[in-house]
Amino acid sequence: MPFLVIAFGVLLIAAGVYHFVNPAFYNPMMPRWFPRELANVAGGIAEVIIGIALLVPSWKTYGLYAACALMVVFLPLHIWDLLKPRPAIGPHWVATIRLLLQFLLIWWLWWEASAK
């Protein structure tokens, strides 16, 4: 199993757990009208499950497609954050790089999943 897939799986699990350890960390990244508590719990659970799937060889392909879908679901939040006067993650150039990396991540996950 490629090192990057393992690393991404571990990163997703850590991020998912962090949704429960420090939910306030994720609030600035979401629009005010968004159901933050529900989104936080759902995001945390999804990240942990997908991260585990990436680490189990027989589930890896499903995990890669699920991770790709999750990154697509997160994409509007990154765009919304970039368009704010003050992005949550830092200055606009950082939010722009984060958005570009999101597209790269979506491509990589799809490529990795379909490379059989």
C-alpha cells in the first residue's frame, strides 16, 4: 500500500478525532447558517471511517473513492472561506493555495482509486 495513502488515512483519522476534541476549531470554516454541530459530528465520523478504510487493504479502493467524495463535499466550504473578507485559515493567498491543493487532492484520490 502506498505510503501517501497510509499517511492520508492517518491524517483523516486524526482530523476526525479532532472534530470531537476541539469542535470550535472547525466553526470558523463553516457558514453561520450551516448546522455546525451536526456538520461537525458528521464530518468527524466520516473522516474516521474513511481513514480506517484507507488503512484496511481490502477496503482501500472504497476508502479512496469515499475520501474523494468527501473532499468534493468540502470543496464549497473552501470556496466560501476564500470569498470571505477574512478567511478562517489565514490570508487570502493561503486560502487560495488551500483551494488549489483541494483540487489536487481530489484528482490524486480519484487517480489512486482507479489505478487498477
